Amino acid sequence: MTRLSWTIAFSLGVLNAGVVSATSLNLMTKLPEITAAAGSVEYLEFAPDGDLSVVGASVTETDGLIVTDGAVLDLSVGFGLGDPTDTGDFAFGGFLDISDLVGAVLVGDLRRIGYHEDAIELEFDGLSGSAAADFGASALALIEFLDPIGLDPFAALSDGDTRRASITVSSVVLPAAIPLPAGLPLVLTGLGGLILIRRRLD
């Protein structure tokens, strides 16, 4: 490997040293929220793929939104068993459907999967339905298992498992764009680091 190649590789390592690889989507949410306090989450395996689904969970609470009585939440998520968060996996796909007696409240397509202790995060976009404008570009469905399941829920689940969980669907806060004056020093600092490393290797 040439000195320049080593310089680039080392520099990328230095620049990425502060980046933590996390399974959580780390999304901030806001109102409105729709909650099904006690849904049944079913987990199935069709190696090399898996499926997570909630069927007919009764909506028990809404915040920032009016939904008629009798609303239910359905979702289905397909993923690869090797890495459920891998968006490149062909099995990655799914939907969210919340409906009341009037019709579709919120319908969306799966965008990303994340997880943390005792919880699975599902981000949906392409939203439609009567509440789509209130939710904006995307919604986060947070599945919080009512019994402890561990740091990696996917690893803890077995084929045919059915677990009770609370499912809360919230609007996702879009990240603010970094203004050029604020972002420019970051770029210049990175370039300066590359130059210093290059000089030391020469």
C-alpha cells in the first residue's frame, strides 16, 4: 500500500473514530402519537428471512390527533435473519396500517429498522391516510415489550413466539440542515488533519 493510501485510510479512521455504530435509529419524535397499549407481536422465521407482525391491536390513546373509537393498528415487517437492520437485504420490507371506523388514519411503507433494550424501532415513510399531513415525512413505530427481552430483541425471539407489547407511533422530527457557516469549520478541520498526517508520513 502506498503512503498516500495509508494516509487516506488512517485519516478516515481518525475522522470516524467519534462515530458510534449503534443499532438504534436515534430518531427524535413529536406529536401526534397513536398508542396501542397491549398488542400481540408475532415472530416467525422462514430462513434466511424473518417476519414480525401485529394484527388488530386496539388503539388505546391518541395525543395531538382525534381518531374515532374502534381504531386498530396492523403492521408487518420482513427482514433478513442475519442482520434485521440491513436495508440491502431483499426481504427488507413491510407496512403500517392504522384504521378507524371512518377509514385509513395512517398507512406507510417500512424504511428502516432499529432496536435497543426491550424495544424494536420501525420507521415508515410514504405516508397516506387522514393523519398523514399531521405526521409529515415519516413516522416511528416503537414496539416496547411488556416483559424484559434483552438488549437485542431479535436475538431473543424464537420462531413462533408471540409477545405482548405497547406500540406507539409518533411523528419523526426531521434533522435541521447545518448552515454553511457552521459546517465549514468542520470541513476545514478535517482537511487540516489530512494535511498534517500527510506531512508526518513524508
